[in-house]
Amino acid sequence: MPTAIPTISRLLLAAALALPAFGALAQDAAPQVQGEIRKVDAGAGKLTIRHAEIPNLEMPPMTMVFRAAPELLAKAREGDKVNFTAQRVDGALTVTSLAPRE
């Protein structure tokens, strides 16, 4: 007859293993933010964006530099009004999606 202690241990272990997945889901749910591209530096892999508040990064509106993947840099032009998402990736603020604002 099983006891309650092993059942509780299994439940606690399952909960502990699930926690990292919840963190990943929260990061994937980064909100779209409005911004304007001020500078594209493809050589350095960076975008300068004047942006609205970025809630997931607890960042007020400002102009700042973000890392960005080459495919995002290729479609970015200075002066473009965009919707974008930004996250902290390996400790660096990074644009993870970019689309023209309509």
C-alpha cells in the first residue's frame, strides 16, 4: 500500500521540474512595443530604437541600443515606425521580433 509521503515527493518533483518551462513561457509572451528606429548598425549587430515602455523589461520610454539578429537588421531602416519585442538574451537586451507599424 503506497504512503502519502512518496506521492507528495513525486508531486513536488514534478512541480520543480515544471518551473523552468513557466519562465520560458513568460519570456515568449513578451509584449509588442511601439518604437521608431533611429539607427541601424548591421556591422555591430545593433539597432537604436526610440521606444514606448517595455513592461517585461521594466523599462520606461527612452532611446537605446539593442542587439538584433542579421535577418531583423536587414529589414530595418532608420525612421521606420515599428512594433517589436525585446527580451534579455544571455544578459543582453535583444530585439526578438520586428514588424512595420500600420
